[in-house]
Amino acid sequence: MDEAELAFAGLARQAELIAQRAVSPRELVQTCLDRIERLDGQLNAFRVVFAERALTEAEQAAARREAGGEGRPLLGVPVAIKDDTDVAGEVTAWGGEGHGPPAREDAEVVRRLRAAGAIVIGKTNVPELTIFPFTESRRFGLTRNPWDTGRTPGGSSGGTAAAVAAGLVGAGLGSDGGGSIRIPAACCGLFGLKTQRDRISLAPLREQWHGLSVFGPLARRVRDSALFLDIASSEAGSPGQGFREAAGRDPGKLRVAFSNKVPPGLIARVDPEVRASMEETAGVLSSLGHQVSWQDPDYGTSAIAFIARYLRGIHDDAHGVVYPERLEPRTKGMARMGALISPRLLARARRAEAAHAQRINRIFEDHDVFVTPTFARPAVPAGKWEGKGALVTFNGVARFVPFTAPFNHTGQPAAAIPAGFSRAGLPLSVQVVGRPGDEATLLSLGAQLEAQSGWPDRRPPVS
């Protein structure tokens, strides 16, 4: 297996190759480091790379393998960690200069990945305070899309998405408070899973953005995401929660609803190529035996309630950093907008969650999943909102990505699934929304669509 084949083999296959002694942990880590050195100058996916530490840990992983460490399902496999998550000994920069000292301990999700044998190869770039669906900051610059470096990789997990799409690492950790896993997955041609709220521990945090944010994987293949999720959501040594099995089984004949409806309160026009990808996906699912219909969910005012939680969360984060005076002017502007959300308004938005979830999820009385676009149009130009103020940027990105936020408000799982390419060669994507707690159906359906389309075989120009 040559370097590129190894790099694009994906998390699960890389783990198998190490377990089979077909490749050593050091060879795999060095492959990733070489590719980062050669390609990341074009992408700016990583804020920091732990080259020496990763090679040392690779040697340790090899020793554990020889000593019978096969019980660790990710032994010797590199992963990327989004730079909003603590890695012991490294600052959590959060896309800016307001951070404090290095973290003393790994976040719980990082601890679980390490306990499974994973090697943290670096931390990936984010927009400041992970606010926006693009990955650009004054301190760390623009992160670019490997399919077209003139385009954004999405955000806020854009660094992770760019790194995985370009084959710099097999999979990585993202977080999603309003689409921040699904949007970059869509922009970069990946499978991105927003997990059920509380599926993966946020510790040392209790919650983020007043309950909106979750952790989840970004990967090229569904089975890589399933393996990652089993590990990240379970205590070390446990058998997991069955997500790997879900990704390997037939989903059965599902009832699938499709909708291009933009949630009320948001203004956006769905690009014709995005509409066409929805229709094509509906045709594929119908050919696979699923029952397909077009029906709009009842969003109610869920988008408005989401905005209240989102803006107040930004306000609280901005006032919680060690050096708030160092934040970018636009970030400060978003925090001022968040100050308009009083504790009373925030409490009202949170109380509304149950009623909104009930309204939206009535669609599951007659359907097993429903499908929307992931974005209203493909990846926008990098730097599109550079130098713009908070309100202009906020309104602009709402037109770009109006479909993802309601499901952070309700807390249920949703996945971005590749759905072909635009005429310009940019990835297209659909969002598949599941019942509360039902990541398993999203994984099994995603794996079926992956087998049908073969999207992991496509590689971006920067790869």
C-alpha cells in the first residue's frame, strides 16, 4: 500500500492494518506527518502539529501491540482534535488570542480516544469562539477547502474537515452547535454526524451554548464515524453502543420524507444544483426500495429559539475568556448582540424546546427519517465576509446554511451525507435527520448510500 492509499484508507482500515502488522504505528504516523508538511501549507487545517510527541506515542503503541494490546481498537491510529477541545499541555486557542494557559488535562472525549489507543497528531483550526460556518480568524488566518482552495471548508470544524478530506488524517473530532460538523462535512465531501445531545461527554464542560453543542466525528467513511462514535461515547474497555454494527447492517425499507423548506424566521434561496441533488438522492433511495415522499416538517419558531440560545452562548463565551479585550471586533459585535438576550428570554427559548421538538418530530409518525439540504448553496468563497461586521456576517451565513440549526435546538441526531458534485466540482450534500437517539438508522442508511455512490473513492485536488 502506497502513501496515498494508506492515508485515505480511513480510521477503521488503518486500525486493522496495524493490528494485522501490515503497517507499523510509526509508519502510519510518519505518513500523516509527511502529508501535513507537504499539503497543509495550501490548506491551513492544523493550528499545531504534535510531530515529536506523536512519533513517540507511535513507538509506545508498537510496544503495546507486541505486548498484546489488541484490545485497544484504535491502537496507533492518528486522529485530529478540533481546537475548542482540551488536550493536556496545549492551549485551547479557540481561534483567537483570548485564551488562558495550557490545559492541565485532556477533555473526556480525548481521554477516551487515547484510552482506545489513538494518537493525537494535532489540533485543527476554528473561527474565533467557533461562531461561524467558515474557518477564518485574524490570529490564524483562512483555512481552505481541498476541493477548491478559493472556497471555505465550512465551519466551525473546518480545520478538521479539510484535514480529513485531504488525507492528512483518517478522522477527526468536531463539535456542532448549529451545524459545525455537518456544514464542513458538506463543504468537503465527508460524512459528518451531529450526535444526539449527551451522547458524548462534553466534560470538563457541563454544556456549551446553553445545550446546543455536541461532539461528533468527521470521516470519509460511515464505518469510520461509527467506530469513532462507539469509542467516544463509551467508557474505556466497554463494547460500545452498537454503532459499528449499525453501520454494517441493511437499514431495511425506510419511509423517507424530503423537504426543501427553509425554517421560518430565516431567509434563503436554495441553489438549483442543491435542489437537483435532493431530487437525485430521492431517486437513489427509491431505487433501493425505500418509500420516498415530499413533506415539510413543522419547524414552528424553532429557528428563533435557536438564535436566542446561540447568541447568548456567544456572549457568555466572550465574557468567559481570560483576555476578552483581545477578541476580534466582529466577535465582540456578536457578543453585544448576545447581550440583548436576557436571562428571561433565554429561559423562554429553552422551555420552548420540548414543544418545538414535538412539532418537528410529528413527521416521524409517518416517516423513519427526513431529508433536507445541508446548505442552501455549495461552499462559498473563502474570505467572503472578511472585514464585515457582526450583523452583516450573521445575516449572510444564515442565507448560506439555514437548515442545520433547528436540530441543535431539539437535540436529536442529524448527518450530512455526500450527494454528488456541482458543475464547478464542489461537493453537494443532504442532511438526514433521525428520531431522538437514533444515530443507528442514520449510520446504516448512510452506509447504504456510500456503497451505492462510492463517494470515498473521490479525492480532492489538494490531496
